[in-house]
Amino acid sequence: MEDHVRNPSLTGARIVLGVTGSIAAYKAVTLLRALVREGAVIDVAMTRSATKFVTPLTFEVLSGRPVTADLFQAHQEMKHLSLPEHADAILVAPATANFLAKAALGLGDDLLSTMLLTGRCPLVCAPAMDGGMWSHPTVVAHVEALRARGALIVDPEEGPLASGRIGQGRMAGEDRILDAVRAVLTPKRDWQGQRILLSAGPTQEPIDPVRYLSNRSSGKMGYAIAEAARKRGAEVILVSGPTSLPAPSGVEVIPVETAEEMLKQLSNRLSWSTVVVMAAAVADFRPRQVAPQKLKKQGRRSATLELEQTTDILSTISGQRTTQLVIGFAAETHDLLPHARAKLASKGLDLIVANDVTRPKAGFGSDFNAATLIDRDGHTTDIPLKSKRELADDILDAVRRLLVDSPTRRHGDLRKRR
């Protein structure tokens, strides 16, 4: 009776569960049982190393289906083609650093990695590794490459590792992994009918034809919000300062450089939008005069650059709006909440996302962030360190609640979708 299905959310979903050679392989057993309880049909594909930790027989008994672990044996039935062809999703849990490397580089030297090359269904990975491997630059690059191709990576958790060390590397909990599988199989469409005008990235204020004033913003947070909103059904226009990020699928991207260019593009499209999200890090000052040619040292030991304020885009947009919600960001180095609350009030925002950019593993350039959300009624929500893509969904959830609970504003048909 323990595995009796009650209100299953994955009924009939065909999932390939890939298990790789990690000490966390034993957790895949309970994960398999949870997926079966949810009503999913599971085919297990194991790497040779994984069979050293858990026997294939264990997975066969619990799934009621044969386990595939040998590419050459499976080749007789073409399982490297048939399993992913009929799968609704591939879930790899645990996913080792070695597996992530092969997946990112497109290497296919075993059954599981070969299936990724033939399959066209969503990929979910729950990494597990030890010894600081998760933060190694190569692993970080491989994870970024997989995310860029649409894979959903469920970040490992921090805690005691098999080595006895404390660090980030423990495979994510069962509930987080199940949520990720549900997300790719039954994506939310709760933003359908809404139009988001979004800014992201830094601005660049020219000093001369070669030099400019800017900041450390990578644009990753804004781009993550754009991707999340589009996948949840919204129309999205992204006004972006200079970044090296690829354009999110289905999102119209308008490139700009200066604060004035960004303000112009946002103002021109404000009436189109129902929500404005200002995630850009806009320069507060610009040179009063821009030199027409590259400035030379000419033997000088010092030079003075006279600056003037740029237009406050957030205040301007907030003042120009009619029925739109306006969301701002506060990237601070100290006194985070007092500064964020002051900005929320002074600029007339509906919600502000406050984050401490000095926090380790978070802030500018990182794939992770932690934040405190403060709404117009003073309610605060603390969000722990997580990937910016996950944080993007948390921010959209908070904004959606404001849309639903705003009887005096017109926001499409979102209130009807409670």
C-alpha cells in the first residue's frame, strides 16, 4: 500500500531515469519509487560505474521494467534510439561531473550519453559531486552550456558530503527534483495574456571612442526573468545593455548602450506592457562631454573627468505608467533593507528585489543569487541562495500575486486564472 498512487501528477508520463556512478546513486532508488507513485512509467538507464553502487536488479524490481546498462548489449534492440524517442523527459539523478562534461561536449561513449544525442525530449539533471568540484571552472562552464541548450539543472545542496567535508555537492532533495520534472512536463502558463517590458545588463556611457563608464552587471538575472516569463506564457520585450548572453528563445531583444538609449526604448514601449521589470544596472553618471577622439596621456600624471547625472530611468518610467506594475532592483553593498525600502517608496514601485552583491557566490557575474522581495505593502520574502533561473520564477510568482490582488488595476485576464 505504500506505493499506492493518490492524485498522481505524472500519470502516463514516460521518463528515462539515468543513474551515474556517484555515491548518491542509492538516492535514485527512492526517487524512482516517488516517480512511480506519481504515475510515471520509468525506464532506467545506468552507467557501468553506477552498477558498482546499486545493482540493476533493484531498479528492475521497483520499476517493473528491464534496466539498460550496456550500450553494446542494448544496441541489438537500438535502445539508445527507442528509449529517448518514446520518452517525455530524461532525468539524470545523480549526475556526476564526468556525465555533465560528456553531455555538454556531446560525447557519446555509453548508453546514457548516447541517448542525449538522439533524444529530443527535455533533459533534467540533478548533479552530485564532492571536494569542491561543483564550483570548478570547468564544471561551471559545462553547466552553463547545458542550461543554454535548455537543460534544467537542479543545483546540488550544501551540507555534509561523502568525504566528510561540508560544501555544495549533495544531490537535491526528492521534492525539488520532482518539481523540476513536473515543470518540464507540465509547464506553467500562468502569465499568458500578459506583456512584460524588461531591462537587463549594464549601460555604457562613452568617455571617448575607446573608453566608457560602466559596471559589473552581466545581465544574467534579467535574461533569466525573460526566459522564465516567456516559458510561462508571457509576451516579453527585453531592452538590454551590452552582454555576451544569447537571446532567450521567443523574446524580442532590443540592444542599447547608454542610459538615454535605454530610456527611449522603454518609454516607446511602455503603453504596450502590463508589467515593467527594471533589472538593468543603469549608470548613475556620464561624462559631461564626450571626446571626439581617443584621449591621450600627453605626459600628464592625472586628469579630471567631469560627470553629470543620467536620467533616473526607474523614476521616469514609474511616473509615466498608467495601469502597469513596475518592479525595481536594489543591488547594495551595505544596509540592504533600509536602502531597498527607501528606493521602493521614493520611486513608487510595486515590488523591489534587493540583493547584497558582496555576498559570496552571488551577485554580478554569478549564476546564483539570493534576494529579499519587498512589496508595496511592506511585506518581505527572503529567498535563499539559488540559481538565477530559479529565482526568476520566485520573482514572477511574487509579481503574479500582486497582479491577482490588484482590484483597482487592469491586468488582462490574469485575475480570472486564480
